Amino acid sequence: MYTIPSPAHRFRRLRRTPALRNLVQEHTLGVGDLIWPVFIRDGDNVQEPIASMPGVDRLSIDNVVRAAEEAAALGIPAICLFPYTDPSVKTLTCEEAWNPDNLTNRAIRAIKAAVPDIAVMTDIALDPYNALGHDGFVVDGVILNDETVEALVKMALAQAESGADILGPSDMMDGRIGAIRVALEAAGHKDVAIMSYAAKYASAFYGPFRDAVGASGALVGDKKTYQMNPGNSDEALRLVERDLREGADMVMVKPGMPYLDICRRVKDAFGAPTFAYQVSGEYAMIKAAAQNGWIDGEKAMMESLLAFKRAGCDGILTYFAPAVARALRG
């Protein structure tokens, strides 16, 4: 029998035991990498399940405060608020978006009063308040850019005044980061951070989120004139470069797993704090497959999030945040 000489490099040597595998693991996932997106709605003691996102609920402000307390206890550094807006306050002019006493702003104040050390992130876009479901003003079927930016500035200032730590412009209007940054500085909010949704794609993975915020039935048309074409990657780098130049402190790629290549390119090109949003469709697929017994849900959850770290992300927005934090704590 012909014997092959023992190789100098047996890669399996360092896979032999858990201790050896841990010693040479290149990337790790920690609780400090997580931002927990939560959905809020009006009412008292409301915990309303979202059918397309098993395990995720819409929460009234009192319950979202409890969620923030839970997050802080688990070591999750940030919570991100998304409002389910009553259809009665949705208009074509979207003025509820910058109402100091709207649902989001009241939730910010309540969380910061109860859990001052947790970072509160918000969403800046007009779609929760727009009768037509778009992120900007619509006139004759056209989404207006500059007029929308003016409204987003007012929205950002109202959230900053309420105590938000991180503003997340998700609208994809041109020039909004610079306009918001200038307005924040002028109003004395120089320490409020901006995490720009810099590379946000026109994706099929947002469906359950739109159910969660009540935008599915309202949306007229699509968002392809302002969200990115899934076939483009060089454009993502140009957008990130612009948003960093205009004053973004952090940048986001959205969705997450279908765009890991974009995460890697952004981090390699700029070295800036880079985040990904594991969006509702990604979450729902893992949960549905797990509920059907097709995959191990916890292992798939952890593997999916580790992939973001391997791709260069500094952190991840994920609905799995509390479950991941508990799993990491053992």
C-alpha cells in the first residue's frame, strides 16, 4: 500500500477540542454587538403579536420601557424604535412625523427616564406617517427629494430634543445626512450620533416589517426610485462615502445576509463603524424553518449573526437580540 507522507499542516489539529477551536477562532459575536429593533404602538399594557414575525410584538410605551429594562439587564447596548402609527394620523403632509408628542418621541422620553444608560436609536423617514406609505412626500406619483429633506430635518430635531442618542435616516433621500447634521449642530445637539442607512436596497425581504408598522396596505407603487438596485455594489460605496463626508458617524447596509459582500467592501474601503440590519424577512425565514423542524433555530440564529462579524460589521440590528444575549450568557 502506498503511504502519503504526513503533512506538515494538518488543519484538523486545531479543530480537535473546543478549547483549541476557541483559541484560534477569528471572529466572535458578543452582546455588545447588538441593537434590538422594537415596534411601538399607542395604548396601555399592549403586547400585540405580529403574525409574520413569530415572537415579535407591538408594544405600548409602558411595555417598551420594560423591554428597554430587559435589554439593559442583558447587556444589550441599544434599542431602536419603530412606530405603528394609527391610520387616523397618516396624511399626505406627514406633519405627525415631527410632532414633539408623537408616539416615538413619547417613547424616547419614557425610556430615557427609566433606563438612562441604554442608547435609544430612532428611525427617520416619513413612511409611518404618510397616507401613501412612502418615505417621502408624493406629488403626482413622484417622490420629492428636497422637500422631503426639509421635513426629515424637522423630524430629526424633534427626536433629538426628546433625547434620542442615535438617529437613523432610512429614507434614502439625497443630501439628508448633511442637512440633518447642520441642523443638529445649529440647535446644540452636537453629540447626537447619526447612523445612516447608507446602502439600503429595494428588497423583497422587508414584507413582515411593513406588516409590523402597518405600511403594507398603505404603500402605493414601490420604492425603487430612492432605494438601491440589488444589482449594484459600486454605487453602495459612493453612497457611503458621501454620507460619511456629510457627517454620518456610522453607516448601515440593509438588508443583511443577501448583502454580506457589501458589508465587506464598505468596511475594507472606509474602516468606519459599519452595521447591518438583519431585516424582518431574514428573521421570519429562520423562525419559520425552525418552527417546522427544518433547521435548528438557535444554531441558525447564531451562525447568521456571526456571518455579519466575519463580513466586517461592528454591530447588527436584529430581532433576535434578546435571545442571542441569553444564549451568549449561557
